[in-house]
Amino acid sequence: MELVLERLGIVIVAAGSGSRFGGRKQFARLAGRPLLGWCLAALDRLGPLAGRVVVLPAGAENEPEWAECVAGLTQPVRVVAGGATRAKSVRAGVSALGEACEFVAVHDGARPLVEPAWALACAACLEADAGLGATIVARAATDTLKQLDASGTEIDRTLDRTRVACAETPQVCRRAALLAALADPAAVRFTDEAQALEANGWRTAVHLIDRPNPKVTHAPDLAIVEALMRAREEQR
């Protein structure tokens, strides 16, 4: 596993404006520290890697909240400015990693409950199968899923939920393949890294998890995540 770590880099994407949240959610207070700080602290536990990059809005690294985010970290973190779309932000982050980085774990900065072991498990899958372009953290669907018609108001059909998974992050990809996929002009339409690689002919896989890994999108989500944090600590 040490060889995998030497070739694994991490890109934490936190460059959004937070329009649905009502402000910069990456710096929103969560259990006494900025939301993004929880992601950085969790992934810091992986120890030395091929590189760590955080993608922020231009100039955000000068905010006092950023200093709080990196306080106490044992590993260095590089900051790069994000782009106008997720694809451009991810590409900026991945490009900032050195050539020693063969695998890159892309993680949403708004998912503070990330477990370091998930990134390792995904990277191990890629190392074991050269035909895989990415292995992503995902959750098995438990709800009944309906595909809607073009109007978005009527049900077209019910999907087989045993063959559906909800994509999350981290998503661990082959760095060179991901850079090539994100260079495609069509990449602006893709909603995650696995989709970009799929469009470029790569096989992708899932690492299913059953622990909470929610994404903070709206302000009320903070209270939900904080409750999950307390429950997690009580179980330890």
C-alpha cells in the first residue's frame, strides 16, 4: 500500500460560489471549524502522498478562514484557483500535481465526513486492474427510483435499483487519463470525473460504502452533518 500512496495525489475541489448555500460554504462553520477544514484534516491522516491540492476561488487563500482550515495539518497543501466550471476547476487541480502522481483522488470539499480508507480502497482497485480509468465511492440505492419524461413531471418508468448506485467522492482516477478526458470540450457537461472517463472509453468501477458521506449543498445541511458527526464520535 505504501507504493500506492507514493503515486497517489489528492485534489479537493472547493471553488464554488455557494449560490444555493447562500455564501462560501467551504468556510461555513461546522462544529467549531470551517467545513473545508474537516476534509483536509481527514485526508491529512493518509500521511505523505504524491501531492495535495485544494482548488479555491481566486484569493480565498488570503481569508482568515483558510488559515483555520490548514491549522494542525501535518502535510503540505498547495492552493490553485478554480475555473468557471467544475471540469475546469478539477483540471486546474490535477494539472498542479507532479508527474510522480499516477492516481488522483478528486474529492468534494463539501463532503466533510470522508474516510481516508475509501481513497485507498479505490486506488488499490486501479492498481489491480489496468483497464480501469476510475474507481469511485458510491452508495447503493435504497429508494425506489423513477425515470421521468422530458417534461420532468410524469414518470416514464421505474428503474431496477439493484443496478443503480449514487455517485459520491472521492473518485480516484488515472491522472493522465483524467487530464485527457477533461481537455475534451464536452467535459463541461459532465457532472463527475467518472463520467468524463466513461465518455473517453474507459471502464469505471464503484467502491460501495455504507457510512454517511453527505454533501453540504444548502445551509440546513450543516445541522444534519453535525448530528452525523456526533453520532460517529459516539460509536467510536
